[in-house]
Amino acid sequence: MSTTDDSYIAVKEKKASGLSARQKWWHILDNYKIGIIPLPFFLLAGVLILLDCLNGKLPSDIVVMVATLAFFGFACGELGKRLPVVGKLGAAAICATFIPSAMVHYGLLPDVVVDSTVKFYKSTNILYLYICCIIVGSIMSMNRQVLIQGFMRIFVPMLCGEVVGMIAGMAMGTVLGLPPMQTFFFLILPIMAGGVGEGAIPLSMGYATILHMEQGVALGRILPIVMLGGLTAIVLAGVLNQLGKRYPHLTGEGQLMPSKKGELGSGTDEFEGNPGVNALACGALLAILLYMVGMLGQKWIGLPAPVGMLFAAVLVKLANGVSPTIQHGSMTVYKFFRTAVTYPVLFAVGVAITPWQELINAFTVPNLLVIVTTVLALVGTGFYVGKKIGMHPIDVAIVSCCQSGQGGTGDVAILTSGNRMTLMPFAQIATRIGGAINVSVGLFVLAKFFS
């Protein structure tokens, strides 16, 4: 904790010393928190969860799981934030995801918590609710001109980054004496495949068919590489965030494009006042309806639902399809999910779909060198190209980090680490569209090679 923080707390304590008992209680509730949870609420949640566990059953309904995921998610995130040095480099997102995975593997998390979390995560698709509110809310809050320019330009650093990243990864694999096929198809391509559901699983199915191997074996080799690539990207996003604080002229603090006058434009539409309850409800419903539009697109043309939703949201924004009041409500919903739901969702992801042992098995020196080289080259190229074409290089580079993330889950962790959640629409382009193209082209090349 910094000297400034210590001084601030000391002033708070001095002011609190002359308060009544009731005011002191309110002071504790307002100023002592784990994440966003007041410390007394956090302790009460822990006691109630413990009592349920001792009774042998933790209900998986939404009421109990909100408290459970918040308790564990913010505890892990708070631990990560307080770690020396790495606490400022994205350790909160890493801890919120990987500590639960390790606890499950080593039996440190009660079985009832694990079972209820897995059941809740898989039955509710809470991650997609989170992503749709984040994407739609961030798009509705963006300035139309900034949105148009950003979408048109982001493909240039994305493409350049992938080409350079592949070349650099292949070069490192060659230096280490790894077979070229293993380096490209089982290390580099999984990194840029777009995550697990849209990347690793389709790749494993394709490899099983083309290479005549069991899909489970293929997935077992691919999945850890996806996770390690995502972990590298999370750390890099945290480093880029700190770089932006040291060199403010390199960043738009969540905006890709500078304003016309050359100053840092906010890139967001300005809304007056606070949205009412009706506007909040309409903003949330808008996100859900656009996701359902994306689901129809997936059913009809095979486009991933989050991508279809993203395009639909952009069209609504460009066409001024909803009023400023609803846009304001949508933005407020986005801010709520970003602040209150991120770490609970990451905890659920760590428990439900992040296998710790597979991650550890992939920690070999050659694998790590190829992965880190590939991601560094990809992100560094995004930084350089973004700067050359007049974009904020740090923000472009953080979007480039998402090209090697774990799909929607990885985007959340990377943008949380980089403190750039407003970039979620562009992150989804990098992850979903970029990943789909990479998987399709990679499998086509592999099929031609073995035909």
C-alpha cells in the first residue's frame, strides 16, 4: 500500500474516532471492503456458506450462488491485488481464475461448493449474460464516429500481429529443435484459435479426423496451450496498463482513437443525469434481446452468437435505433457488471472449466518459450502498427492480447488485468472472428498437407 493510501486511511481513522457507535458502524460498512463487499457482509457470507457446507448441501440456486461466487471471487481478486509487484500486473484476474482451479485439484475447496458452482455455471450460462451486458453496454456508450473508425482500423494491427506472431513462434520452435508441425499446429495455432469452445474443441475435432487420433488426446494437448497463452496475455495486459500510467501519451485509457484535435477524446457519448429504473431495465433487456438475435444468426449461418450480437449492437448504435435514455441505461448496466460481476464469474470459470493438472503438464521450457515468443510478437506488432496508423498503441496492444486469450473468458480476464473493459467489442472481434478464421484456415492447410 502506498504512502498516499496510508495517509488517506489515517485521516479517515481520525475522523471516525469522534463518531457515535451507529456512525462508526456505518463507517466500517462504507470504508472496509473485500472487493466491493463491506467487510461485515463478507464475514457473514463466509459464516453462512460454512454452515451450509457443514450441513452437506450448498443450494445451486441463483440466490445462494450469488453470495458464494461473490465471497470466493472477491476474496481471490483481493488477494491478487495485494500481492507485491505482480498485484499491479493483472494478478487479481489471474488469482480469481487459477486459485480456484488449483483448490479444486488439490481438494482444498469443499465438494459441495465445487458441485454447486459447476451445476450453476453450466445450467445458467452466466458467462454469456455477463458478456452480452458488457458488449452491448460498451457499444451503446461509445461515440458513433469513434466506433466506426475503431472497427475499420483494428483489423490492420490484428492481421499484422498474427503474421508476425506465427513467424516468431515458428522461428523459436526451430531454434529449440521442435518439429515444425508440432510447433505450428499444437502450439501456435491453439494460442490464436479463439479460446476453448470456439477454438480448442473445433481444432481437436479437426485433428481427430485429419490425423486419425482420439479427440480427447488432441484436446488434452491443445487445451493447456490455450490456457498458457491466455495467462501470458493476462500478464502482458497488466504490464501494458502500467506502461500507460507511466507514459500517458501512449494510451487512450480504453479508447482506440484520439480525437480530431489530437487530444485524448473520451470516445463516449455524454449522458446527463442518472438513468431511472425503467432505463436500467430496458438497457438490460436490450442486451438480452440482441444476444437472442445472435443465437438466431448462429442457428441460420453458423456465426458465433456473441459475434452476431456484437454486429447487431453496432448496427443499432449506428442507426440510432434506441433512445439516449436507453443507451444511458445500457451503459449503467455495463458498469454494474464490470464492477460487481467480473471476479465472481472468473471464480466460477476457474472451478468449472479450468483443469489445473493440464495447465501444469504444459509447463515445459520449450512450450513456454514458443508461447511467450508468439504472444510477445503478436502484441508488440499490434502496439507498433497501431501507433503507425494513428491509434493509441497501448489500447491496440491490449486488444491484440485478446487474440491469444481463452475466448470470452479470456477477454474478461485480459481486459480486467489491463483495466480496459470498454474495449470488449474490439476484443470480441479479435477473439471470435480472428479465432474462427485461424481455425478454418489452419484445418484447411492441415487437410491439404495430409491429403
